[in-house]
Amino acid sequence: MKTRIALCFAVSILCGCASSSLSIFQNPATAVVNTQWVVVNKGFPVLVAFHNEEHDEWIFFADVNPSVDVQVSVALEELLKLDGTLKELSDLPAGWKATREKKGGPWKREKLAVSK
């Protein structure tokens, strides 16, 4: 899996398809997103998703403090294999976040506060 992650990351940088909100869900094998180690390796559910407006990047977190868990870059395809309901976020605008209480639960969407 490490080789696949590295390859996806390299391809996304070379072709410029690491972000672009809608296209990452259209091409999940080459889309690189950030998540936590516990999501990928321990099966923790994604309960918070951020679509960062500044860098048009996607971040998927479990209900674990991000400052105490290792963040990893993975192909979106790997997360979709773990939880297909993440596809429901394909229309989440940049600058927004979505949260839910449990895997498969409804997403609550809200615009991120702009810091000045």
C-alpha cells in the first residue's frame, strides 16, 4: 500500500490533479487526500471532512484529536473502499466542512469561519 500511496501522490503532482473538488471523486485512484493513521490502519470512521479553500485540498478525520495522531496522505480510492458514504461529500464546496456522529450517519455541513 505504501508504494501505491507514493505512486498516487507522484502522479497527482505531475498531472496537477491532486485537488479540484469534483474531479477527485471522479478519479479517486489518482486523487490524494489527507487523513489520520487510525482511519487507514485501525478502521476508525471518518467523522469530519474539510475542503480547504486556500489550497483546494481535502482532509478526512476520525473523532480523534488530529494533534495526537499521525496524518497521512492516501489515494481517495483507499478511503472510499473503507467507507463508500464519503462520496456524499463530492459536492462539498471549498471553504466548508462536514461532520457526522457515526459512520453512515447524516452529514452536517457548514461554512468554515474565515480567520483574519
